[in-house]
Amino acid sequence: MKTRTLLWFVAPSVALMLVFIALPLASVFWQSFFVTRTLFQEVTVESCQPGFLTQTCTTELRSQPILRDGKPVTERVFVGWENYRLVMRPDALVAAFSPGGGGWADVRQIDFWRALRFTLTFTLVTLPLVIGLGLVIALALNTAIASLRGPIIFVSLLPFIITPVVGALSIRWLFIGDGILTAALRWLTGENVIMFAQGWTIEVLLLTYRVWHVAPFAFIVFYAALQTVNQDTLESAVVDGASRFERLRYVILPHLAPFMVFVALIHLMDAYRVFDEIVGFSAQAHHISLQWLTYSLLMPDGSGSRAIGRASASSMLTMIGIVALLIPLLVRTWRDHHQKG
Amino acid sequence: MADVSLRGVTKRWSSFVAVDDVTLSIADREFVVFLGPSGCGKTTTMRMIAGLEDPTAGEIRIGPRVVNDLEPKDRDVAMVFQNYGLYPNLSVYENIRFPLKVRKVDKASHDRRVRRAADLVELGPLLDRRPRELSGGQRQRVALARAIVREPEIFLMDEPLSNLDAKLRVSTRAHLKNLHHELKVTTIYVTHDQVEAMTLADRIVVMNKGRIQQVGTPTDIYDDPSNTFVAGFIGSPAMNLMQGEIAGGVFTGAAVRIAGLTTRATGPVTLGFRCEDAAVAAPDGAEIAAPIYSVELLGDATMVTVRAGGALATVRTTKTFRAEIGDPVGFAVRPETCFLFDRQTGERIR
């Protein structure tokens, strides 16, 4: 295809990506350097109390929002990297590791670092589990008899079909608080059973839930890829004397490698933006993610104002984190592609 | 080194019979070619010898051992596949070494054996490359080296030249012939290309619809076909086969009359002769006389085709022959070069 024709073909999607992705991204980046403040004015208020002979009046200076048409007047101020500083709190980080500081315990008090710790753990622990479980199911299904494959595929895909929030809620109703299983256990044992009440148990639950939810995606990709394994190569290995494990190692896994990179890319992008599980399991008391941090900053506070600047900074930091995680995989893909080309 | 024998080997997939009661003995160091059209069961037979398919019935022996229940790796065979079956992520060297590695052969001997196998197929300078960096012919040579390196008792080759272009096929064919001469290993080779079969084989096994049609040397198969399938499959062009009646040693059919046939058969038969065994002659008095259907100039010869005995009959003549389509022409056919076949069963009438 001529380059010019190709450009015409991709032009609409490029235009849409510019309008709906690049522009909002640039806008968020721009907004992360501003703070929106409500303007206050000093007013002298005289309040008088009725007395026996004369009334007693006091005057005081009060600060109150400037109103225009009944709404507070705001201003946007350029603050440079201040929002990033407020989110990341480098001063508190340095203090935590200075002599007399509380170390990690102090760092965990800072929302951003707490969210980053959880998000990274969530992403990096679920990644190998999702790929491993997906692979095991795909390999098992590939050796199952043909008539069983349809039903197994359907059942395996169910967790992926269910909306994350609904899935999380159903698990919550099973285990947490007065959940069905918890209540049943209480009734059976007569003990006061409380499941998933500690931070680490909730964390394990969140991780397990994500693996359960996403493994079907990995499985279906790997299962499709397994259908394209070169049968001649596989049979060569059989005749050459390779064991089942050696065939997996030398024929199947190398064939699946690009598909694993694909699943890893998708999963990294998705898991780093973990949000649904926090909401579904109401886990925010124990764990928050970067995406949840951005969301909570965007929620109006008591006075109705929202920290758009800090939320923008937080979402930019989330994006930078995703890109940093993706770089090794993208480099690998590019190198493979380059070698083949 | 080993001989191979198949006794009543059958492969069925529900009602479909892929290989039907095949009995065959292959001598030690023999080069046997399974030849037949697509779906004739030749590859399935080879795969059963390799252990990649289980026979539904029958017995397969390699040397003194019945191998029906042995895993492919325990049969001491090496196989070369049509699509090479190389490991794309391993270098040429590692591809060739693979069977030694997975069979836990003494590591000290690996390098010597890999290099010897690579030298035999002239791959020496390419050992560090990946399969994707090689041409089709080079890839097939890697597959050959991988088969050679283990020094198996039997080589199995499943249409190894089919993916190569015509020129490369000729040179690789010669290479294979030479390798067999050097290594003297029993070889079973599957192909649908009769030229490969004729040039490579000590013996050819012609198969059709899961059954063996004829087993013999290339000369036997060409000069003494046992039925119309073999006669019509071997040779380029294949044997001319025409329908007619025979009585008193005289065959008559549409536009054909051949007298002097030494047979006592009577009734409807199929008569066959090879294109090079007849000559173009004047229509008057010729055994076959008909208008020309087509004239094909091959460079070194001319193929003249007429319609006779309910089929097309072709004769090879000199390169200088010139005639137009529709011109009357005669074919002089000597009765001693003719073959007679039963019209119903297709079997040779001797």
C-alpha cells in the first residue's frame, strides 16, 4: 500500500485519538500546574445584643467567600510543580528516612506512597499469577477431549464476563461482614467468625479476585495461540525424543512468548489502574490505589471545592508509572519485531 | 540399521478407512518410496511407523521388535517433515543438537556429531543462524542434519521436497540420493511426485485409497504395471488407456484396431500403451486413426494427442513434427508394447 493511501486510512482514527486522548491528556498535564482557589474577602461584621438600657454591639473581622450570583468566585493560580509536591510529599519522605524518622511506617501515612505501594504490589503480583493460571487452563483444555472443551471454555470465561463491581460484591456478600458463608460458619461453629477483617487478608482477597477475574482473558488468548503451534515442530520434538516438559519448554512456550507479552501489556495497563475492587470490597480503609487517590481528590470537599490540580498531578503520575512498567515489554516487542524484519 | 515389516496394518477413523490391511516388508538399508495421490494413506502409514498414529489393527516391526506399543522416541526413527518442523527460537546448531540433548547423549560427543551432520548436508557456515534467516532449501537441510545426527535405524521423510522450488528440488533430490549412499540407513520416503519416486527409490510402493496397488523397483512399476491405477499414475504423460473389445487377439475400439495381441482374453477390456512406444504414421493402415486433438511442442519432442477408444491418447514424436488441430493422423502401435487390463477390476490381464 502506498504511504499516502495508508495515511488516508489511518487519518480518522488519528484525528479521533488526538481529540479524545491527546488533547485531554495535554489538558490534564496543563491543569496539574494550577490551583483553583475560592476567593475570600474580609468583612467587618457588627453584631449587637439587646441590653437592659442599651444594646451591646461588637464588631469582628470575618473571612468569607466572595459570592457572585450566589456562587463562590474562584481563581486559577499557576503553582508550577507544587501540586506534584503536595501529592508526593518529598519533604515527609525525607523526614521519614532521616534520623528519628519513622521509616516505612511514616511513608505509609502519605496517601500517594501508600497507594503506590499497593498498586505496584497488586500489579506485579497478579501479573505472573494471571499468566501462569491462564497458561495452565489453556494447556489443560488443549489436552481435554473435544466434547468437553465447549462447556469448559464457557465456565472458564464466566469470571471475565461478570462486571468487576458485581463480582466483587458477590464475593463480599459471601465472605465479608454478615456474608452468607460467614453467617453459615458462625451458625455451624457457634464462634464469632470474622473474615477479611485485617489489611493483609483484604489485600490477598483483592489480588485473588483480580487473578480470578482476568485469568480467563489470558487463558482464551493462550488457548487460541495453542491452536497455531506448528504441528510439524511439535511432532519433530516427539520423534526427537523430547518429553512433555521439553516440548512445552522448547516448542510451546517460545511460540506463546509474543502472546504472553501481549497479555502482560494489557494486564499491566489494566491492573495499574485498579479501582473497581477497592470500591467493590470497600477496601479504602485498608488499601488505596493510585486511581482511587485521583478519584478521592476529585470528590468535592466540605466547601464544595475539588482539588483538580492535585488530581491532575496524581493522574499524570499514574500514567508515568504505567509507561515505566510498559517500557521493558515494549522494548522487547520492538527488538523482536526488528530482528524478524 | 534395521528392516521394517508391516502386517495387516489398518487405520480407521470411525467409518473412514485411511489405511486398509497393508502388508509390506522393507529390507535393511533399502530406500522405499510410498507413492500415491493425496489421501491415499501413504503419510498415515509412515506416521504409524513413526508412532505418531496408532494402528487400528495390524503389527509393525522394526528389526526384531514389535513397536506398536512403543513411544515414537523409543522406536529409534528420525523423521523429516514437509514443513521442516524446526525450532524457530534455536540456532541451526542447537536445532541439530536437539535430539542429542533431549536423549541425554554424552555431551562430549555433541559438537563432533553436530558438525559432522552439518558437513554432510553442507550447512557448516550457517550454524549460528536462526531458521528464519535461512532459505527453504537450507531449512530442509537443517531438518535432514537433525535426523542424521542421532544415527537412527530408520529415516522417515514426509514429502521433504514439496515446499522447495523446482530447481532446488532437483539438487536436493540428488543430495538425498547421495546421503543414502553414504549413510546406508533404511529410508522410507513419502511423496506424490513420481519423478522423486523413480529417481530415489530402490523400491516403490504405489498406494491408492488406503491400499497397496503395487510394490516393485521403479523399472517394474513403469514397465510392468499391475493395474490401471498404476499405469495411469506413473509416467509423464501417464500410460494411454483406451476402452474396447478384444476377440481373437484383436482389440477394437472407437478409432482404434490393434491386431496380433498374444492373449486368450475376450470381451470388454482396457488397453494401454506408453506414448514413447508408438509412432506417428499415415492414417491409412495405422492402428489408431483420428483427427488431431492437440499438438504440444516440448522443445526436444512433440506430443500429439487424438481421441481414441473413448479417451485421449498421446504419442511422442520428433520435435520437427508440424500439423494443425483437426488434421487426420495415424499412430502405429506395436502389439507387444500393449498392456491389457480387466475393464471391471482394472487388474492386468497377462
